[in-house]
Amino acid sequence: GASNLEEFLRQRAKIVEAMAAIDADALGLMEIQNNGNVATQNLVDALNARMGANTYRTTSVPAEGTGTDAIRVAVIYKPAKLTAVGPAVSDADPVNNRPTLAQTFGLASGERFTLFVNHLKSKGSCPAAGDADAAGNTDSGDGQGCWNAQRVQQAQRLAMFVAQRQVAAGSNDALLVGDFNAYAQEDPIFQLTSNGFVDQIGRFNASGYSYVFDDAAGRLDHALASGTLSARVNRAVHCHLHA
């Protein structure tokens, strides 16, 4: 995070340029300051100053809350392209460190889909040795890092939340994006891909990566689609802004 205004403005300008280049109709945002929509609106204002008035809009703050963490997830979208169907909804289940945010959108064609933005438990700040969530490579030998069991529980809960919102939206089309803090072959992702969700990066680029750690490349950031939506996805790619 920025330690002063000058650094904040420098960082925001860089983020705005990246978002303007991506030019997406909807964006799921990670690590937004958890202060209602204040931080999100600040980013939208800067983005609209760059791209044109009212280009982007933020969703509502979910009535279920945004959790107690210092950061939250958020969604912004182009109102000229998408219509928010109802308010944003978050999953207040206590298994989540940062509640998943869901927003259903309508298209001019009358079709609907729901975007789910996720930020699962990180691999850091490990619990004591012997805990079920202690580092896999030192305890269970699975190599998946700390808090894997909790991330699996969060993935299981996410599938339930998606099913609830599919019914509420009247559409099975669902897109799950965000920082899952699990690599593509780890248990939390397998929990989802073995239950009907399709890994879009894996479909189009089996060696796609979003993260480099200790000279090893992988992806913690994913786009998973329901089967109904996956059939209509024609491209998925990681944008290597910091490569």
C-alpha cells in the first residue's frame, strides 16, 4: 500500500492505465480497502477521468457486509454494456476470510450471467505444526502450503453459494474469478473443476501463469466458468502487467 499521497497517486495512475488497456465490460477487483465503496469509487472516478464520464460504475455494497478483513473484493462494470440485475450479494458464511461478492448482469439480448469475485485464504501466516492447516510440504507432504484445508472448505462453500445465486438469477451462467491462492492442480481448484466448473485458462493455455515465486511460474489467479457459460467462452488470457 501507499505510505503517502504522492505514492498513492503514482500507484493509482498505473492501475488506471492497466484497466483502461484491458477495457473490460466488468472487472473483479482484489485487495480494495474495506471502507464501503469509498476506495472503489475513488478508483472509478480516476478511471472515468481517463476513459470518459460514466464509463464505469461500481456495484452496490452488499447488505450482507464485506467482512472484517482490512481488504475486500469489489466489482465495477460498464453501464452502457451491462445492467446490474438487483444489488450485489456477498456470502457471509464464516468459513470465508473475505466474502465472495456476486453480481448478476443482464445483456441487451435479455441473457443473464453472474460474476463471482473471490479471494481465498492465503498460504502465509502458518498455524502451529500439527494443525490440519499447517504447511503441506512439512506435515502432510502434499506440497500445497498452509491453510489448504481451509481453502478446500471455502471452495466447497463457494460451489454452494454459486448454486444459490444461479437459482436467484434464473440463469446457470456463472463466472468465478479472482485470487484463489491455490495453483491450478491443487485441491481447492480440483474441488471446483471436478464439480462442473471449467478452468478457462487451462482450456486455452495449459502453461498459462499469473505468478512467479522463487523462479517458479504458476497461477493463483483463475477464471472458472459453469458448463453452460464455458461453451460460449472463446478466449482467456493472463495479462502480465508486472512480468
